[in-house]
Amino acid sequence: MGYKDTLLSPLKIGKHTCINRFFAQPMECVDSDEEGNPTDLTYQRYEKLYKGEFGFVDLEAITVTNECRARKTQLEIMPRNEKALSVFIKRLKEVNPNVLIVFQLTHSGEISEPDFSRRVTVKPLYGLEGELLTEEEVDNIINQFVLASKICESVGADGIDLKFCHGYLGSQILRPYNDRDWKYGGSWQNRSRFAYDLIERIKREVSKDFIIGSKLSVWEGFPGGCGSAGPDSPLMDLTESIDLVKGLEERGATYFVESLGNVHSSMNFMEAVQDEPYLSYLHFYFANIIKRNVKPETVVIGSSFSPFRGAKNKLLSIEPEKSSMFAMGARCIEDGMMDMIGLGRQSFADPLTPFKLREGRENEIKYCTQCMNCEELMIRQQSVGCVAFNKAYAEVFQKTRKQFGKLAELHT
């Protein structure tokens, strides 16, 4: 079987059928209106993904609260946003009714930007700090997630992605570093309570066909982070990460998106930069760990495929035709490491990637250059898109650089 056949083959996610093995990662783009509603710019981005025939689309980090946000113009999901989100989903379904879409629900916690929102924490982390959350506040946050899930279903989304990755609130509560003596800290039983109670509550409030899954950092990559042996240990120990996927699956999760790292301290594990594309290989190992610990029908989605590009990449010690994004993605699926490939920055560079593959137009695909300028736009709280291949975002980038200068360090 050639890689085209593998990548374009359908599969089941819960009770739904996905048309192919392409997953559009949730990429924050900072282009909502003042109330957190999608704008025309937001719609245009997702319209391209729908036209591009991504089988499974994850709506970017949509926050369940306005109080704690990482981005000033971040998408929000509260009762006031329901009408706008309904229109948004209806328009997308008209473009391509065969695409599945889930909303990645999030709360930023200690990653919240104090310039315009409240930064909170479950235990102060060096370099971030924040106001200490109470048990009652976390209970209310769970209520906000449950309400957001109900809104997701009411507006026509196919499901949700519970964000337990990259140092946002879900991973802040789950990590061993949270050894505080309280309802949601200390023992694994207490720390996992947030995730398990949350999915159980949501399952009771949505229909049986509604998809529930999670993007999670299997290993955060710093002492005490998710996948660590203890609250200050630099040693990797995946016992809790494995228990998390098993526990979520037992409670109704039907898919997982593998990820690594943390936006504050270990971002290169999240998304390999231009000179370190080989870090992407780590994701195969961790996706395989998830796949080996869930039921065969539970879908596992691998991450960090953008650095593999076409036949031209910076990977050594392997033939170019074997190291391309398509060849490597198909290999990972065929070998049983994962079921789908997740594209983030590549979905910026060319949102028509799956369509062009199906049409036999691979030579027309624009591959991500890993310049990371899209990420700089996000850090600067500017609308995000591909600077290399989209003139409008290139102009935004130039104006931003002129106004603020060059970032001294990108991953901050």
C-alpha cells in the first residue's frame, strides 16, 4: 500500500467516520472580536482547512472563561458566544459537510496574561507565579467546562478536546509538581480527580454520539512536570500519563492527541525548530506509548509532522523519500504507532495539503519552512498565519517587527 492510500483511508472516531488520516492541530491565531467571537478572518482560516479536506479539525484553544486568558483576542465559549459559534459552524458545514470538528476547551491558568486577565496557579511555579486557586474556584471551572461542552454540541460541533497539555490549567493540576495539600493536589488520586470528574460530568450532559478526547503532554520536559517521577524530579516516569489515558478512555474518551512539552520551559519538545527537526522523532515514541495502552478502536493522533516536509528537509541518516511528511506519516500508521497525523504549522503553510495529495498535485504543496515567525506573531498578540506564504500575514509581521523589534528569545 502506498502512502497516499494509507493517508486517505477512512477510520472511525467514536460513532463518526473520518474521511482520511489528516488532523488539523488546534493553532491559536488571536483573531477573535472583543467578545471572543469568530471574525471573518477566523472563518477564512477554517474555510481553507475545510476546502483542504482535513478529515478532522480541532478548533484552537477556545477558552471557557474571559477572566483568565493567554491571548487578548482569544476565542471564547460562553452563553454570549453561542449564536456566533452556531453561525460559524453552519457556514463551515456548508463548505464541506464531511469534515469532523471538535473544540479544544481550555483554561490558561498560570499561562494567563496578567496585562489583560487574571493569572492563577495551583502551586506557584518559578518564573510564572499567580494567584492561588481555591478548591471552590476549581469546582466552578469544572462547571464552566461542562457548560462549554453543552454549547459545543448545541452549535453543531462534533465533539470536544479537553486541553491537558502544554502547561495550561489541565496539565498544571495533573503534574506531580502540584504536591499542595488540597482536594486537587498531592496524590495522583487527587490530581487526576479534575480530569476524571470533568469527563464524567460532561458525558452525562451530552449525547452518546458526541466525541470526547484530549490533547495531552505525555511528558512536559521539566522537573515535576507531567510524566515526571516526582514533584521536583527530572526523571521521566510515564506511569501517571498512561493511567490518565486509560482513565479517560474508561470514562468515554475515544481519541487522544499526543504531545509533549510546555510553552513556558520546554517548547522545543512541542514543536521542533528549524535546526532541530529530529526532535520530531520523539513524538512517535510517545504516540506509540499511548497506542499500546488503549483499546484498538481508540484513535491516537501523532504530532510534530511539519518538520518532515516533502523530500527536502534537514533530517540526516535517512533517504529523503523515506523521511518526507507523507512517507513517515504513513509508516507510523502502518506500523501501528498511531492512527492519524497531526499538522499544525503545515496547516498554516498550505491548508490544502490533503486535497492536493488526493488530487495528485503534491508538487504544488507549500511546505512549512519552520521559520517560526507565526509563533512570534502569537507571542506578540497579533493575528497569526503563515508569514512565508501569505502576504497579509507577512505584512502584519513586518509591521510588528518595526514596532517591537526582534524577539530576543522566541520560546518565552
